[in-house]
Amino acid sequence: MNRRPMTDFPCTLAAELAHADDLHQALLRALDGIQISETEADTLLQRLRREAGEALADRLDRLDAGFLTAVIRYAAGHMPIPAADAIQNYLNNAEVAPAMWPDPLDTALTALPSDRPGMPAFSDRAFDAWFAALASGKMLYGYGLYGEKRAVYLADQYRDASGPEPRSRHLGIDIFAPAGTAIHAPLPGRVHRAAYNADPLDYGHTLILEHETPEGTPFWTLYGHLGQPVVMEGMEITAGQRIAPLGDWHENGGWAPHLHFQVITSLLSQTGGNFYGVGHDSLWPVWSQISPDPNLILRLPTRAFRL
């Protein structure tokens, strides 16, 4: 690997990125084979911003600085999220409560890949009747897949100033069930944010809970497409505590009733009550550290995700 002096590299990098069609891919190319320390990687964006011309600076300002730093760390051969492995190791062995009631492990299930033959789209109201017929009067949970690349996310709504690639890969697990089904906290923690994300096909009512590993490392779980939560920001939460009902179409962003459940190892630069629910396919090694497989907590059998 080539050792690049950080005194001139940000200036050179700014020039390379000035006219890049895809900033993420340009960063990966520019840092390929370049040896920089973790500290240098963590401060490179700040230095780059100082060297950037007006157009590049404006473009950078419209992107999440925490995510750009994670991409830089990954491109430089470092862990995108330093605490991710420790959090996942903890979750592998943590005692957890069911995230919904009735307990998913005691309830009939079916996999709901987005390309399942004959299934209406999750944003199509015909889905309700289709799913009710599948349940045949019994309680049934349907599971939308983690890491799935979905056609619905190829729209311009899921593109940003980084370039033409949409965020198309799903960062959570979806659990489809009747509206009003009880949602519970699987781990003890605190309500970090309670918000209503009202844009069409957004989360609707949303909760983000903050948790800690035994060593004090924070991480978060996100619950999207809820009804009105029964907890408020700042409240301490016990494992198994009911936090909200499952929302219906008018309150959950315009989707068939389901829970979007997601694990978050870093909130990046996001401070509000929302967070990315889908990530770029080409940057999956970064996104999968930011939001690892929620089945670390749900612990569903593999048949929940296979037809």
C-alpha cells in the first residue's frame, strides 16, 4: 500500500471528487491502495470540506457526514463502524423478549419476499385481503427480508446528492400482522426518539430505543409503521414492555400493517426521529455494519425467510 502524506492528499482528493458522478464510488477508487490511519480516516472529510470548491462543498453538506466517514474508513481498509462487531457479539448471546405478541416463535409464519408470485405490493391495499386469505382466520406473521433489494426503492425518492445509485437494499426485517398487534421492547433501554414521519411511504409513527452493551457501548433499535406509541421520549423501558400497537394504513406511512424492525450500531449524523431504512447495494459492507441482521434479536427460524 502507498503511504500518502495527509498535508496534500485532501486537496488532491477534492480535485478528484469535484466532477464525480458518484461520490461514494469516487472515494472508493481514490482510497484504493492508500494507507491512512484510522485517525486520518476519521478527520479526512473535515479536511476535504476545507479544500472543496463551492459546488463540491454544497454537495457534501447535503449528505450524512457520519456515513461518508464510514465509507472513507471502509475504503481505507478499516472497520466502517468501530463498535459494530462488539455490539453484534453482545446480541448473539443477549437475553431478549419477543418483539411482538403473540410471540412470533409460537405463531404460524410465512416468508414474504417482495417478488413472491401473486402477492400484491406492500403499498397496495389489495395486500390486506390477500394476506387475510393466506391466514385463513388464524394468527399469521409474514416476514419481509433483511438485505433484500426491492424494486419499490429504485425510485428517485431513494436517491441523494451522492450520485445516481438509489438506496435499494432493506436494512430491517418486516413483520406483517393485523393492525393493533402489540409491539414490545425486546431489550431494556430508553426511548431515544418518538416521532411521526408523515411523508408518503415513510415510517409513520416511529420509535427509536437506545440500549447499551455491558461495557457501555450504545446501540439502537428502530420500530417503524406503528400506531400511536404508548411510551414517550426519555422513558426508561424494560425488556418485554409494550411500546406501541401496529399501525394501520392512515398512520403508518401508507403501507399494509407491518413492523419495520431494525438494529442500528451508529446513528451516523442523524439526530431526529428518523433513520435510513434502506442502503446502497454497492456499499452493503458498510450498511450491514451500520444495521446488522435484526434476526440477532428476533431469532426466527430460517424457514421464516424462505418459501
